[in-house]
Amino acid sequence: MRQATVEHVQALLAPAKAPCISLYMPTHRHHPEREGDPIRFRNLLRELSASLAQKHDKREVEARMAPFEALAHDAAFWQHRTDSLAILADGDRFEVFDLQRPGRELVVVANSFHLKPLLRVLQSADRYQILAVGLGGGHLFEGNRDALDPVEVSAAIREPMGRESKQSHKDTSHADLLHYLRGIDGAVLEQHSRPGGLPLLLVALPEMASAFREASRNPHLLATGLSIDGDALDSGALRARAWQVFEPQYLARLAALIDTFEAARAKGLGANLIEDVAAAAVAGRVATLLVDADREIPGRLDPATGAVAARSLDDPEVDDLIDDIAETVLRARGEVVVVPAERMPGECGLAAILRF
């Protein structure tokens, strides 16, 4: 699974080389359902080609379609999918992400990327990562309450501890072990934890876990982990065990965010009326935006003034105000957290903690 991070979204929010192509589709993990995914993808490509042809000549259309066509015929690619697929492409890039929640089919060709389906998954508060580590190397997973998938990692994480990997922990010098684990820890921090910002749950046998915590400088590492051999469980069992550990911390984080919002509102630094939140977002005042996971508010946001106007989603030029405001906050380097509806403060679907 290719990990989508806030850094990816920040890059996709920047001005792009139009036309910008955004393609989303549900995919399947298992046979026989997954056998139909390439067919559905090719159907979407016909829709994409027709959309491109409305404004671009044949040569341009063929150039933009080439990487999509190559993916359509990559049999190995379609054998290892998650719950949905996101592809964002312009004249300079072709980004493919696996998402761990089902989505709907959507193809958008515009002057900027359509990021709302990606944002809703990426900013959900129940996401976490697992690092399973032993003398045989490290393995990284990303999950939520419903799914867990392996993440592509570099050799610095996955390679075993040389010939000592076949020795027992007791036969390995402590200094050598710490050196080995610092390499894994540093690579995870720089390549995954820092860009993604996700909590990291350690899975390791007790002695290895103690050594890793001694070596680690990763601020995202959770204090509680699983004292087991990660290879001893299949992905379903590992996800269930990990969620038992992570759920209380997830709920505590949500409670802390709500408490922070209420304290900020008492000081005049919290807003949960959509007009106030929109104006603050455009002014760059929002530090953290809480978003209702299930809510949509059709309308248009004036990116210059922050004024909002209610509209119908039946209008093709109208989007969801909540997601438009969330994108505005991210452009200003604010944080966006998608929260279950039952835990949102107020009823507007948004709550903002302001910088000033």
C-alpha cells in the first residue's frame, strides 16, 4: 500500500499543470470481486478520455492517457488492492494511492485537483501505523478500526541485522542491537512518521521492544504496544489486537480536541458557525479544524472574502462547503481532523480552534 500523507496533499493543493485529472474508484481485496476492478477501471478511462477530448487535441489526450492505460494492463497491480483507489495526475506527476475506506467512482478533469475524497480518508482521526520489528527486519502497516495493510518501506527498515539476524537476542551485543534499531527508527521517522504524523504502535517481543524504546527518538511512538512476534498473527488478528490498544488513545485524543475547542471558545478563539469558520479559514486564522465525518453542506465559498452562499449539490459548479473550508485551512498549514458525528461539538458540522 502506498501511504498518502499531509505532505502529498499540500503538494497537490499547490498550482498544477492543467488539465488536472482526479480519478477515484472502489476496489476489492479478494477474489472473485477484485477480478472486475480492471474492467471498471477501463470503463472510467473511456469517460476520462472523452472528457479530455472536449478541450484537448488527440496528441495531448494520448499523452495524458498513457500512464492510465499502462496501469489498466498491469495484472500484478490489480492483484493487490485495498478498499478504494485514488489517482491524481497532471503534466508533471502521476500519483497513485490506496485508501482504506470504500469510495464512489468519480472522474474529474479541471484546472486543479479534486481532493475531497482523499481528504476525508487522510484526515480521519482513527488512523495509525504499526511497526513490527525483530532481528529479521522491520515491517510497517497502516490501519484504522476496519482495515490494516502493509506499507512500502525502504531497505533501511526491512533489512535484517546481518548475520546476527539468525542469532538469538542474547547472542547479540547490546551496542550492536541499539545501532541496528536506531537505523530502523530513524528511517521510520523521516520516511513515514514525520510526513504522515500518525501514531506509531510498536509490535515486538519484550526484550526487543525494550531495546527499541531505548533507541527510538520518534515522538509519534505510543507508550503502549503489543508484546508479541508480529509474524505470529495474520493481518486480521493483528488489526484486532492493535485496535484494542489504539482505541482508548484515539478516544482520548478526540476528547482532548473537544476540550481544547471548548477552552478556546471560552477565550474567543473558537468558532462553530459556518460563516465564522469560513471567514477565519480564508484569513489563515484556523489552527485546527474539526470536521463531521458524515456531514455535507452544499454551497460556494468566496476564496477572497470567506463569504458563503447556500446552493444545491445538483448544480455541477457547487461543492461541499465543509470540504472547501478544509482545503483552505490546509493551504494555510492548519490541521484538519475528521471526527465521528456523535463526538462533534455543536451541530454545524465544523468547529475551529483559532490561532488568533
